[in-house]
Amino acid sequence: MIFNRIAWTAFFLALAPFLSFETATQAMPLEIPTRVTKSSHLVVRVKINNKGPFNFIVDTGAPVTFFAAEPGKSLGLKPDENGWCILDKFLIEGGLLSENLRVKLETPFQLVGMNGMALGGLEMHGLIGYDLLAKHKIEIDVAKETMIWTPLDFKPRFPLGVSGKNSGSGLDTLGAFMKAVGTFTGKKQDSPPALRGALGMIINPDSKPLTIIDVQKDSPAYKVNIQRDDLILKFNGSEVTSLDELSKMYRTTPEGKKIHIEIMRKKQIIALELTPGKGL
């Protein structure tokens, strides 16, 4: 991956496993948490119209973005006669927001089959396709827990061949067959993960000690008066020397559990207690 580490990177103190669902500055490179499933798919988590999270596969082979019919209808979404609907907000964990996004409210055969046979290890709710992926420069390193998404000034053409219903082109039968096989074999998805909390701090990933470059308004960090240029020294009593290390420390912190952070501000050491807000 090629990534200019000199530029400030919007980095929420939630990082890979605990980035918040706050909207970030769209012109900046964003750290998008990702998970490689048992079936070797890259999955990101999404909130739709402030509801979720939902698991979406980053699918370079999908012409458009699909949202499975069942969870879509549970949100009260109503497709038009060709199966399309407009989502007011499509917010990818890490702060990447798309507004008024047109998606296909349909369950592609791939999702039917994968969910039916529990191939991915978790329930899949949709596919992020070309229409959204093409608007970003995406840098992937499967050895890491994040991708880098940089918004581009590019409007892709609308793909052909997906205008009507049942865009699976007759492959729905295959998906139903795979689902039946999964039922027969008794395979089940993993239990859904516990939600991880978010603090709402933006950090310079290259700084030592870690330097806070911004704090989101009304976030847990904001409420305990954490400020820009504060230095993070300790997390729950353990010294912090890198962002990766901080990520590992925070990885199992659930929403609502109090944590202790020690910071330095103008050569003064300050101990703070705060409670993570809703995140993943």
C-alpha cells in the first residue's frame, strides 16, 4: 500500500475495532475498519438511516450497491417497481458518509448462499458495488484491520444490466440451493460481536507520544475536556507508545464501560475517567 504518512490522517480513537460512526471530513483519507471473513471476503460495517450496524461485503464485481431485502424492509424501506430505493444516509464505520444513495433493495444469490451455508462466519446484509467504490481511491492491505478510502471527484456511469428486478439473472435458484444445503448440514453463523465503544478523538498516527489533533463535539472525550494537542501517556494504567498498541488495548472495551486515560497538557499530567459512547 502507498499511503502518505506525512499528511494528517483522520483517525478516530476507535481505530480498526473501535472507530465511531461519526461523519468525518470527506476530503481526507479515512481509516475504514475491515474484517476478513472465513470466506476471505472483506467486510465493513454500515449504519443506514442511523440504524444498524449492517455487514457489507466490499465487492468489486458488483455493478451497484445491494441491500438485502429482509433487513431493508425492517427499516421501512420501500423499493420502486424496479427494486430501487434511496437511502438518506449510508454511513460506513470510520466516518464515510454517502447521502441520498440509490441502492438495489434485493438479496443477491451470493448473500442467500453465503448466509444459508454460514460461509462467512457472520450474517451478510449487502454488497458495496462499483457505483460507490468508484468514487473513492481504496488502499487495501489484508494484513491490517483497516483500509484507506479517499473520496475522489468522480461520478461513475450508471452500470448497464441492473435496471430491473431480479438482477441475479436466474442465479437465485443457486442461492436457494446453497441455503438448503446449509440448513441440511446445520452450519450456523458466529454469534454477533459485542458493540465496542467510541471516544471521539482524532489522533496523529505518526506522533510519539500520541498527539490528539481534534476532538469531536459532544463525544465522550469532549465531555471530560480532552483537548487538541494533548498527549496520550497511559490507557487503563498501561503506557502507550504507538497507535497500534493503543488499538490493541482498546479492542475489548465495550460500550458503557469506564476507562482511564492519562494525558499530558503543557507539561502537566492529568488523569481522566470516561465512558465510551456507541460505536462498534
